[in-house]
Amino acid sequence: MPELPEVETTRRGLEPLILNKIIENIAVRNARLRWPIPDTISAIKNQTITRIDRRGKYLILELNNDLHLIVHLGMSGSIGVLNKSTPLKKHDHFVIYFKDNAVLRFNDPRRFGCILLTDDNPLTHPLLASLGPEPLSHDFNAQWLKQKANSRMVAVKNFIMNAEVVVGVGNIYASEALFKAGIHPKRAASRISLRRYGFLVQAIKDVLHDAIRSGGTTLRDFSQSDGKPGYFQQQLNVYGRVNQACVMCSHPIKKTCIGQRSSYYCPKCQH
DNA sequence: ATCATCCCCTGATGGC
DNA sequence: TGCCATCAGGGGATGA
């Protein structure tokens, strides 16, 4: 389940492997992703990849003819850069063949991901246009959260998972960050002080930084056979630890549902 | 404007 | 061994 750290790991892993390479051919093996891969995708043939960016959980591949590929890994997507002779795997839906025999394969069992093409500024694409600040940027701060929360009664966990509030905070790291900040996941967004939003902002930055750092250790293996950036063996304090002892106070971790998503918290540490 | 609910999909898991 | 139900989750679409 790629969250921002996984996508950033993918971006960093891709850079040395495909930047400045020339696309010789492509293959759409199954166009039916979250949105169909457009027929216009063939316009990337014979172009060079000039830049690899990330915005939230979207990867943006810039080509030298001003086209941009917008890629989302969804829940189960991964990208592998391999040798042409590596056998195709089930769910390898999209393939890019480079002039130097390298092959990029987009694999996504659940097909919640997407591959789109735009000839415009990708940041104005409908999917990207209303995204909130990057969590690791200075634009993401306590004032911003407090102002966005205004009088909203939505649970803070849903609030920080809303991409218009801040991008890249998924279910796992939302639970972890709220634990670190000592905030109950069901607390109404408007009922959190500026001071406590400061703790939450720092917790989100810390959790994501840690995950990216541990992701970095797997970059070396990025082009091996499974093609996955690897999931982080990060120390999870609450996620998936229902009934286990809280690392801070030993009280059993609770599981609850917030907005159809499982959520974990310590009832003693989080208010 | 805000928010809850639904849905896309496959793989892993567990019960019978 | 097989079959079925259940769960997981990013995030857009929909309707209240």
C-alpha cells in the first residue's frame, strides 16, 4: 500500500535508472486501470525522459516534447526497471522499452492505479489542481491546519487523510502520527488547538521522514526481479497492534472504524 | 461547503 | 481440496 514515502522511494529509485533514457516502444497489456490508459499514450514513443517529479502520491514523468506522464500506484502498484529478458509477471499492465534494453514495468494487481498523459502543465490537471501542501514543505504548518479546520466537525483522522488538507498521509501513517501527537483520531478537527496542531504537524513530518529514510535502504534492490521498492520495516507503534500493549503506557491498543477505515489508537495516551 | 457512503479490484486469510 | 465470506485500502463520485 504505497503511501508518500513509498512513492518518494520509487521516484528516487527511478531517477538513476531511466532519467535521460529514450523510449523506443511501449506496450499496453491491460488498459483498464482506475481510468483507462489513453490511446494517446503512444505519443511518448521516441521521447526522452527529462525529469521525474512527485506531487503527493502522484509521479510525474516529464518528456522532452512537453508531454507529461501522470502515474499513481493506487494501493497495490509498483514499478520495476529490469532487463528485457526478465519474464513478464501477472499484472504487468504497462511496459516501456528503452533504447538501451532496459524495460520499465508497471505492475498493479488491484488496478487502483492510473497512467495518464497530459500536454499541459501537469499541476493544473484536475487530479492535481486542488491538492493541498506537501507535508514535508514549510507550507504545511500548524496555522494552515488550524485555518483549514475552521469549524469542521469531521474526525481529525479523516481530516489529515484529505488530500486537499495535506497530501500523502494515508491510513497507516495517519494512525501513527496521531499517536505520536497524543491526539484521539475521532476528535473533531475544529476542536484541536493551534498548539496541538503544531505537535501533529511535527509528528506527520517525523513519521514520513523516518519512513523515507528506511525506504532508502531498499533503493539498491530496486531493479531486482520483484521490482518493488519494498515496504518499510518501520516501527509501527499502533497500526495493526490491536490488544497489544501501548509502547508508552502498556495499555492495550484499541481498534475502531473511522470512515470505513480501520484505525488504531491508545485510549490512555490519545485525547 | 461539508461529510458520510459507495465503489473500483485482487490476494490473503480463515472457517467449514 | 475447494468454496465462500471477509478484510484490506487510495481516493474520486455521489448524494444528503
